[in-house]
Amino acid sequence: GNRMLGKTVTVINRSEVLGRPLGAMLANDGASVYSVDVDNVYVQSRGKMFDTKKSVEEVCRESHVIVTGVPDPNFNLDLSWIREGTVVINVATDSNVDKESILKIPNVKYVPLVGKVTIAMLGRNLLRLYENFHS
């Protein structure tokens, strides 16, 4: 599909459970996806992953959507990297942003925590995706 065509998404988590599958689904739907991990940033594009020299700050500033999934209570996304109108989704068990401060950025849409039903649906959709491409 192309529902995300022309959109830039940064996923701050490259785990096998969350970051990689989410990045792949978004890239396969047309988004330019930056995959951020502790040491580096990659670009995902329809089944491929490439190294980039861009910093986390640069890719966040370019993004229409930022997904945080850092399993560290001490991690906080630098809010100066978020532009007006960005959608920020926290999927970590701890909040990866300062909740009060992020809402002061004009037109930001913030999803503070993803619930158990959302996680179950993500798992269901991931299984469907696998079955569609491997059956």
C-alpha cells in the first residue's frame, strides 16, 4: 500500500518485538522510516535497510510521526527535536517524553501509552502480515 507515502516516521527502538516489525510495516506502506537504536540510525524502505549518517536529532526534526519504545525509565526524547504538528506515540512501559511539556508544542498529537488491546492487535496484525507473505 501507499497510505503513508510522503510521510517520514522515526521509530526509536529496533527490537525484534517492536521496532523492526513496525518499521517494516510502515516502510511497506510507503513511509520513509528511520530506525534508531543505541549506536546508530538506519533508513528502512520497502524491505531494505540502509545506514545513514544523520543524527537522531536530524531524523526527529524531519519526522511527521515519532514512535518511542525505549525500555529505560531514564530516557527522555529531547522535545526541541519535535516540530509543530508531529504525532508522537509512546509504546514503552515508561514515558519517554515529558508529558506536560510536549503538549505545549503547537498541534502535537501525543499518545502517552499504548494499552494491552493495542499490543494484542499489533501482534495479530503482525501474524496476518507474516501469513500474507509466507503462505
